[in-house]
Amino acid sequence: MFDLDNWAEIFSVIRKNKLRTFLTGFSVSWGILMFCILLSSGNGIKNGVMSNFESRAINSVEFWGRRTSKPYKGLPEGRRIVLDNKDLDLVNRQMPEAMNVSGLISTSVSVSNKTFNSTCNFNGVNPDFREINGVKVVSGRFINEMDMREHRKVAVINRRLSEVLFQNADPTGKMFIADSLAYTVIGVYKSDNDMGNEQSAYIPFSTAQLLYNKGWGIDEIAFTVKGLDTKQANEEFDQRLRKKLSVLHIFDADDKRPVGIWNRLENYLETMGIFNGISLFIWIIGTGTLIAGIISISNIMLITVRERTKEFGIRKALGAKPSSILGSILMESAVITSIFGYFGMFMGVGLGELINSALANAEGSPISYIFRNPTVDVKVAVGAMLVLIVSGIVAGLYPALRAVRISPVEAMKDE
């Protein structure tokens, strides 16, 4: 449809109006650039916040005992609620939505291995705790049911404790001393604070109960849930759990102080709702910037048609087809939109990748927990650019049709 003469004509018009073409193209580049920056920023914030949900199961719930804030049935205010094995049985038997139930007992111990001494936080847990907390075992294995039944003194240590006690050697199968008791390392896990100085280890829940809690008392109970897909369903679940616990521990069901409940799934659904709203807002603002670029293209094409009115009249008088004039104007609109749109897309995507590279080098810093991987999907960026190009052609359609409708006589009279 277009030969070299058509292309030469288009670029000749662009060269004659360099400043105007640049300003018009700049608005197109700025539109797609801002669109990419908005999407990248939104994705960065979303990925940063959502990364905090990665270490634990999204559908996890945990609760722990606190103190009552109201007197109840002759019992005084300020009474401490202590969880025990009856609470584990309650969750397992009376809460059908609960899965992967685990108790948690935490205590601080002194650990040593020959000449190396330090302190460590022992966490007594059930085997299912691995699913609840998303424990990443990098070598060896996690606690199993045999460890629980036999009250074995085994430990899954984090990498920081492994470095302190065993230096660069593989600790699996080796022993260390914790408060005068010998423990065998059965695995090493990766924790979120490996870059810090915290040393921690998981031991069988039954062992922790026997050795460190004298057979009673549980610091916390955690589990995952199924079938709770809405915020309302999770709130109703929390209320049922609190009511059953109030009967077991004899406190007012309306008193929310005695038992603390953290429903991670409820928080996740709330967070997703917020980010859906933010994403919608970003798309609206981003689309507005693209529309601004499209309007500028339409305006520049109207000016072009106005300036070339006499030229179009002469061409029509010499026998030029309307389709030739129409195609020339539309092609000019497409060329400007494509060149500057691609440049804006390249800058937007490249800027996101540059920031992402800088953040990757700052892994573990506070900002990485609120802003991570601020990139935009290339497919989305290309799709936006294609829409911009098509819209630019459509925007040039009205000026092009106006040029086609000009009669040679009217065009020759135009000043």
C-alpha cells in the first residue's frame, strides 16, 4: 500500500516540524512511561507486602492465652488463661475446619559444642508445624511422629546456629549440649532472620513438654484451616473458637482479652482487597495518562491537516485517490505513536528492572519487606503500547477524513 515515496513524504513532514513532533511524541512517551512506573510501583508495594505472607501458610490461625478483663462466675478479673493439651483436643475434635494442628512451647537454653558456647531459642512443635510455618529444611529432615512418640532429644537447627556450633561442617547427625542435655541434629532449616544473630531450633513438642514445661502449659496453638474463603466466614470461625475456649477455660465469651487470636487468612483477604482497590486506581490513572497522549496525537494531526490543506487539494486535483491521502495521515500518526511509544515503554520497563536490581543487592534490608520486585510484566507493557498505537491511528482518523472531504476548489482558496 505504501511505497518509498509515501515513507519519504511522512518523514519529510516530520522533519519540517521537529519541535512540534517532538513535543507530541514526548506526551506519548510520557504517557506510556508513567503507565509503566505506576504499574511497577504498585507491583513493588504489593510484592513487598505479600512476601511477608510467604514464610507461613496463608490459611494459618494461631491463638495464645492472656488475662481476663472481666470477672466471670465468681472468678476474678486479671486471671491468667493457660493453654494445655485439652485445647489441642478441642481444636482437633470440635473445629472441623482445622488441619495440621500443632502446639508451640518456647524456651531459651544454653548450647555448647566443645569450645563453642551460645544461647538458643528452643521451639517445641508437632510435625505439622512445618506446613503451618512454611519451614524450609535445607538439609536433613524435620521432626516426625516417631520423634514425638519416643520423646527423642533431636533438633532441627537454623543455619545461624549451625555456623556458631559447627562452623562450616555439616551438622546433621552430630550432637550438641543444651542445658546439660545432649541433642542430635537431624536437620538444618532456613529462617527469615538468617542474616541476623538469632539462633533457634525446633525440637519435638512432646520432648519440650516433658523437659521444659513439666508436662503442662502450651505457649501457643497453631493450625491451618480449610473452607474459609471470605472475611465473614473467618470472623464467624474466630467467634466459634473463642466461644468454645470460653467454655473450656470459664471466661466471658464477649471478653476478647483472655485469648489472643490471629487469623492470617483474614488478614490476607483484607490485604488483597486493599491491593485490588489500589490496582484499580493505578489502572485508572495510567489509562488517563495514555488518553492524554492520544489526545495530543489527534490535535497534532488536526494541525497537520490544516497546514497541508492546499497540498491535499492540489494532489486531489492531480488525481490522487482519497485512500492515498487518508493512508498518509494515518501512517504519520502511527509512526509518531510507535516510535515514541516504544521509547517510553523501554524507559519504563528498564527503570523498573534497574530498581529491582538495586533492591536485589539490598536483600534483607527493611525496605525489601515493603517494596520488592517493582517490575511490570513486559506483555502488559507491550499490550499497552499496542493499544496506544491503535488509539493513535484512531485519533488520526477524524483529521484524515476531514482532509479527504476537502474539495480541490476549497483547498486552493484556503490561505
